[in-house]
Amino acid sequence: MTLGLPGAVRGCLFDLDGVLTRTAAVHDAAWKEVFDVFLHARAAQTDTPFVAFDADADYDRYVDGRARADGTRAFLASRGIELPEGQPDDPPAAETVYGLGNRKNILVLERLQRNGIEVFEGSVRFVKAVRDAGLRRAVVSASANAAQVLAAAGIAELFDARIDGVVAAERHLAGKPAPDMFLAGADALGLSPAEAAVFEDALAGVAAGRAGAFACVVGVDRVGQAEALRQHGADLVVADLSELLDRR
């Protein structure tokens, strides 16, 4: 066993937001702002009560860990709302699935530029320990901004490969909870799923790791959802990746 992982593991696949960087709260706040403005306007148009986006339950259940369009579509469906798909380059004012998603992305980029990017120091220590142990490393994130976030956080050089929202769109990879992006991450490292471990804080991401039959799925519990992570397929749950450093 190396770093608390099964002996067959030769590489690690890390989600970005919430596992490596402290950006999950930024995404949550941006989704809430976009959806609440949209829901307010829709309530006024349809003469129905306004029910706000729940920054805890709705975020975890519908958008966390998913590609923007998938998250937008899933949340709207939960409210019985169907919008035109639109196009990936729709302007942020467009009342389409892609328009709302692009509106959210602009807010995220504004907040990151204004406030900077923090990393989870325990995660960085763990990734360095993984590197020093000779294991391969990849970032697997639904974010289309993963490259910029990694560079701004100063940790891009710790990884051998990156499968992100841009790559997923180019290759037509299904988003989490489908395992496609993690499978692509393992392939980029020259590994089979049985040789790779997945590290995720999102329920959809943990489910994706389980669906891909990876050697180990580590759930990272940042918000008190340890049991839900286990139910979605985590083999073990930690509050911080630094906990695994004690399991050498």
C-alpha cells in the first residue's frame, strides 16, 4: 500500500474544484446569482412563487462536478423548466441552456480575478508525495478554465496530464457522473482503470469514479456529506488529502 492506496495503483486522477483548489464556493455563489436572477424573472412572468436556488442542496445535487450545460439542464429540469439548448457561444444574456451557463462562467472568472485562487495545502502536499512515490498524476475537471486555474494556483507542473471541459468538448466526452472523463484521464497516463485512483469531492464525480471501475475512489468531504459520498461509491472518505499521508 502506498499513501493509503491499494498496491495496484500506479496513477492518481484528481478533480480540481474542491479537491485541489478552494474554488467550489466561488462556483456555488455564481450559480446562485445566475439562477436566482433567472428564477425571479420567470416567477414574475408566470405569476408563480419565487423559490431560490439552494446553495447547499441544489448545488450538490444538480451542478457540482458537472459540465456547465449539464448542470444548467439538470437544475432547470428539477424545477420543471425547459429552455432551448442554444449554442456554446451564446451571449450571456441569451435565455438558453448555454446562455445561462456562459453567464455563470463570466461571474466565476470575475470573482477569481478579483480574489485570486487558493489551494488546499494538504492536497498539494499529497500530490507532491504521490509524485515522489513515482505515481503518475492527472487533473480531471469539468471546468473549461482548468488550465488557467492550475497556472494561477502555481501547481500546473505537478501534473502529467489534464482532461478538462475544453478537452471533453473537443472529444465529445460525456460529463460526470458518466466515467468518460476519468477514463480519458487514465488513458492519458497510459493506465487502465484498475491501475488508477480517483479523488473527488462532488457526488457526481464519485459516482463517475465508481462507474469506471477504478481501483479506488477517494471521497473528499469538504461540506459534511461523508455518508452521501459513500453511498455514491467512495471506497474511503477523508476530510483532507493530508490524512492519507499518515497511511504510508
